[in-house]
Amino acid sequence: MKISAFHTLQHLHEAIQEAFRFNDDHLFAFFMDGKPWSRNAYWSKEDNHPPYVDNAVIGQLGLVRGKSFLYLFDFGDEWKFDV
């Protein structure tokens, strides 16, 4: 799956899930400062904790070349991915 500036963080989540053959069966979040559990985050809708990943358009997040952020999947096991 190709991801562009027009996709959301929800789409990026789905691409990572597919790439690692996860079952998309846990909560997740993207921490834009790279620090787990910081307030600078976008959350899965099931978490009931806005802002949500499906409203976060990648091209509108102020990302620049070389900047990374953290994708954290499964809040129990804490699978961490630098994006």
C-alpha cells in the first residue's frame, strides 16, 4: 500500500498492520514528538480519546524530511515503530 500526503494516519496504521501481518485487534496511537504517552498524539477511534487518527491528514501535520514520530500498537505489549 502506498501512502501519500492525502492519506490519514488511519491509512498509515492499516498499512503497518498489513506489512507486519497484525490482526488490528488492539488500540494504537501516533505520538508526533516520538515520546510514548505524550500529549502530542493522535489516537485510534476505539480509544475515545481525541484527536483521532482518521481526521489527521498526513500532508497537514507539518512533517518535514528527516522528522520521525512514533507509532505504538497494543498498549499492553507496546509494539513501537519509528515512522
